[in-house]
Amino acid sequence: MHFQVGGSDVVIAGAAADRRLQQEDTAMTMYGANPEQLTALGRSLQRQIEAIDAMTSSITATLAGTTWTGPARDQFEHDWHTTFRGALDRMKQAFDAAGHDCVRMSADLQRLLGPR
């Protein structure tokens, strides 16, 4: 078997060539998705938003009710309200977008495949 990697010619012979061909065949047959599983993934991603909201609310409430003063609290509170919550908000947005994409792609696939 002969192919190029980064502009260099590579030759594989024997069992290594057979494994490479099997990997290529497998990769080609794995292109696509199961629409039902894709829908389930999308909905699961969207449900995680509720878990992130619950965690955010719990930590915020616990922090507000905790007797703790000093520079360590000030730093944590600052980090929580800026860095940590910001990261969680971005994660929620990403999960929502990916979830919607999965559900949309599943619907597109189901239209394309027709009834089963």
C-alpha cells in the first residue's frame, strides 16, 4: 500500500497494509448517524442546561449564606461571578446549540431516509 503523509511517500506492506485498509473501510462505513440516537443525544445535551442552572443556583445561594470574610472569600466570589459562572454560561450556550443541531440533523436524516 502506498500513500502520502505530509508530502512524504509512505509504503506499508503485509499485515500493516491489511490493517490500514480495514481502518479505511471501517471509517467509510461509519459515516452518518442513527437518527433516534442523534435525537436522544440532542435532548440529553439540552437537559444538561437544567443541571448547570441548578448547580449555579446552589453554589450562589450557599456562598451568599456562608459566613466567610477576608481576601480569600473576596477572590473566590470575584472568580465565581466572573470566570466560573462565565464558563458555565458558555457551556450552557454550547450545549443548547449542539442539542438543537443534533435534533435538527436527526429530523433532516429522517426526512431523507423516509419511514422505516
